[in-house]
Amino acid sequence: MSETTDDSGLAALANDREFFSKTGPLPMRWSEIRRFPRFYCRSEATASICPPRATTPEDAKSLPVITCDVSRGGIGLVCGEQLYPEQRLELTMPDQATFALKVVWCRRQAPGRYAAGCVFMNAPVE
């Protein structure tokens, strides 16, 4: 069984008007254990992703991603390739703000579409 490497799943989400129309804080459940509240942050961005066993920064590849939500501690993403816990990436937003992130979890949503939760490694990269 082979995984697809195209971003057709991601492209389908990028064309979803309802997905991008959501704004404000995400609803919380009574059992919520998060340290910080999350807010919708729906935007297309670019991630420079270091492969899990990368030895040099030149091994990184650039992929389109879609941001889902953000909090003081991290950000939720949707991308076209599977990411792995502890994997590092650099996220560049449309306004050219850049953030260093570390993947905490990743789940397959559909063929060619993966949801990932990342934590901020530090303040915005200059």
C-alpha cells in the first residue's frame, strides 16, 4: 500500500469557504486540559520541514500548509505529508512572519491530508 504524495487533500481544504470563514476563540469543553485557549487562525502558509533524520539544514523541503488554530503555546496545521513527533519545521506566514515549531502529534485526516499539532520553539524568527 503506497501513500500519495500529491496535495489533493490539502487543495480540497484550501477551496473550502466554510473552513476559512471561522474566526474567534474555539469552543471549549468542560474537560479541557489545555494551558492556553485556542483561536481560529485559518491561513495558507509555507513550512520548511526537516526530515526526521535530517543531518543538515539543506535536507529541509518546503511544503504548503494551512493553519487551523493558534494559542500562546502552539499552532495546529494541515499539510499534505505525514509529520512525526519531535520533527522540526519553520513556518512562514503570508505576512512573512517566521516561527520555529516542533511537531507534537500528527493524524491522517484523508488521503494526502494530515492534521498536526506543533509547539512554538521560541519567539518569532527574525
